[in-house]
Amino acid sequence: MAHLNRRHFLTSAVTTAAACAICRDSQTLVETGVSPAADPRRPQFHLLPAANWMNDPNGPIYWKGHYHMFFQYNPNAAVWGDMHWAHAISPDMIHWRHLPVALAPTPGGPDADGCFSGTAIIHNGTATFIYTGVAKASFADATLRDGNNNFKETQLYATSTDPELRTWMKRPTPVIAAPPKGMEVTGFRDPAPWREPSLAGGAWLMAVGSGTKGKGGAILLYKSYDLQSWEYLHVLISGSRTGSNDATNPVDSGDMWECPDVFPLGNKHVLIYSTQGKVFWKIGELDPKDLIFHEQQSGLVDHGSFYAPKTQLDKSGNRILWGWISESRPVEQHRAAGWAGLMSLPRVLTVGQDGRLRIAVAPVVEKLRKHEQKLQLLPVKSGDPGSKEMQSSQRLSDACGEILCIVKPTEPFSLDLLDATQRNDPPKDATTAVTSQVSLISIRYSQANPKELVADQQRLQIGLSAGQPLELRFFIDGSVIELFVNGEAAFTKRFYYPGSKAPEIAISVTGKTSDISRLSMWQLSPISNNRLTT
């Protein structure tokens, strides 16, 4: 991926064999000797480990009345390497408690150099992991060659009978030891099994991320009845390369599709996969006889710092999407900070009447809201009745809250979230707002192009019909903004700032304020008292 490769930072790491608990001590020293709990850039209502590096969500699952999240985790540093599966538990997908690491590399085993991504499922009443293990290999024997590592990837199996899924028993040998014979793959990882309703006999299907050098990414399809004996069927779907021939990492060139997820949704099937730093969705039909995916529509899951997502069913049967929100700052900075990466908020997936994927933040997030503040907009330029630039007199404090804007633009409309820190306070009479030039995120919309909204430089496709209002929901947390537009498009952005205090955030609007039917702000409650998500 272009902005932050999952395996870019450590080519060799000390393997930790024993599962260890994520450190929950707010005084824990990281590489700088400073606790992440004191870092204002650290989110307060998103899930992340108390310190060090995290990436992909793995095997989110609802089990015995609780939500479990596993994710890629390096217990030794705030850079990629030494991949374990960290573990957190929640009653509601919002308030999390860290548990001991669930999976750690086994010395001499097929996952000796890392427990890569995978899936958690329930089979015959038993919680089961199917995941990718990696071990160092020669260039000729490797399935992962990205310019930094030569790894052999195999698909592995583990089960747990623990009510809290704390301990896992690994099968010592792979359930799939190699890619299909005769295929020279660009990768072979991130297994995603699912129960397909159209198949008789309780069969499971499984998607595995792969591809062919110089041709493009592909999803391999397998079938099993017991999750341990897998039959390779065929390529479920493939694509053509779109990147540079000079890319060392096949993911960067589009020659490898990783982190696939396939699931029925409504009367359709959805495929999600990651490549070239982006996450794509495809909606279509899975031929019940030939088991080939026939694409009908496609798009981007998120237009920003969002990668390697994974879905689950919540307790009510809704399809929930989670994603890794990566860092966009230099590796030296997050290494020094002692933490890197976080989990997105839970997102509900549905299929719209137009057959396109709908993405909206899960309603449970609203449990964090404090009292609603209806924002007052004041002219930026005093004495200029022709000015259409307005700014909120209220501020969101500690970069921790939600902002909602509902507007029916009758002329070009823009909205910016501004860093208003260390600027003069508004006059006591509150008749004129204070100008701020530091924009954290910039939104532009024009009726000249009604099916498109521009967020910073990204063009988000929206299906706004005549007379339908534009709904913008911003979730701001420490150094991340998650934007949701009409439940149709999402844009995740990282922002960073100097100093030991998070910025106050103001809102600037240009356009007809009479077009705005609602402009509200909520401070959101932190999910822990020390930024360590414990």
C-alpha cells in the first residue's frame, strides 16, 4: 500500500513465543520513556493497544454475549514486525477491555515468523481460527516476496473452548500447506471462510488472497466440510494489474489482492479486498452451480487512511465492518510516540435500492454522546454583509467529539473543520467569529456535479437525488477524523499537530446558511480514563 505498507518497517524481529498481555500500566515506558497515555494525538473512543504497533482486524466475532476483536499486533515496538493476535472484549462494540494475546508465533512451527491475518468462526459450537502463518523461506520457496521479506505462507487452524476465548489450541500442521499446484502466486494469505446457504451438506467456502505477477490480483476459492480438509476449486474472481511494473511489492502494483472477505448481504453477495493502499468492494451474484462471482457494481469502501478491513455479524444479524486506520506520519515519529494504528469505529453495511454498498457508522456509537450543542454561525468578516463565510462560535474541545451537518445546498457549499488552538478568543459580544487558516478537513459540494462530494482532494461518489439533503457526520478523535456522507461514502483522515494539547476545533461554512437544517456538535465520552483503552 502506498502510504503505509503492512510489512515495510521490520525485516527482522525477535520472535516472542509466549503469549503476553498487552501492557495496561499507564506508566509503561516505551522507546522514548514517555507513556502513550500522555499523548493528545492518541484517540480516546477508538480501540487500540496500550502501546506499540497494530494493524489488521482479525476474526471479530460475537460469542457468548460479548464481542471479541483480535488484531495484528507487535508487542515489541511501534513499527510492523513479530505479528501476534492481540485480543479485546466488549459488551457493545464500543467499550473495550484488553485480554492476553490470543496467538503468538510458535518457534519452529509454520507460524514461526508471524501469525498473519485470518478469520474467527463457530463450527459445531466451537470457536475456530483460520489464519495465515509465515516462516522464513528461500526466495524460490517463498509465497510472499515484497522486497523486505521472503516468507512461506500457509493456512493454519486453532480452536478455543475458553468462554472468554483467552486460550487457543493450534493444530501443528497447516490445513492448506501450499498454493494450488502449477500456480506461481504473488501471495497466499488472509483466509476468509464462510458458510454458503446455497450449498448442501453444511459445506464451507473460503476465499484466500492471491494473484499472478504481471497479470493482477485474484481470490482463490476452497471448499471444506470440517474446516481442516480443504479442496481447491478455482479462481473466484481476478483483476488486471493497474500499477507500475517497477513495484517490488505485488500489492503495490495490484498484482496481489489481500484481506478478502466474501459474504451474502440482502439478496446479493459482497466481496471486499485490499490492494494498492485502497479497499475495494464489489457487489454481484455467486453462481450457485459454478461458484463464480459475477460482479454487478463496485466502488471504494473508504477514500482515506483505512485498510485491511474485516466483517462480522452483530448480535442482531447486522453485517459490521471494521478496518485498520493506519498512520500517515513518518515511521520515526510513531516509533518515538510508542504507538501506531487504531481500529475504525464499527460500520454497518447494507445494499441500497440502487444495488450499491451502503456504509454508515453503527448507531451504538451514539451512546458516547454528551449533551447536544446546536452551533451558532457568525460572519468571519465584521461589517461585510455580502460575506458568505461563517464560523461557529462554539468549539469542540480536546479533539474528541461528533459533528453533524444536514444541508440542502442551493448554491456551492463548503465546510471546513478548523484547528482553532492558540488563536484569539471570540469577542465577548459574540457577534464576529475569529478567522483560522488551519483546515483539518475540507468539504466541497456543488449542484453542478450533484453526484460527487470532494473531501480534501478525494472525490466521493454519492447518489444524491433531487431534493435529498446532504448529511455529513464527522467523528473526531485525537488525530483521526472519520467522515460518513449520507450512509453512502466514507473518508478517514489522520491529522497531527505539535505540542502537548489537542486542538480546539471550530467549523467554517461558506454558502447559504439558510440551506442548513441542522448543525450540531457533541462531545463524546472517552472509553477509558487514561487513553489506554482498558
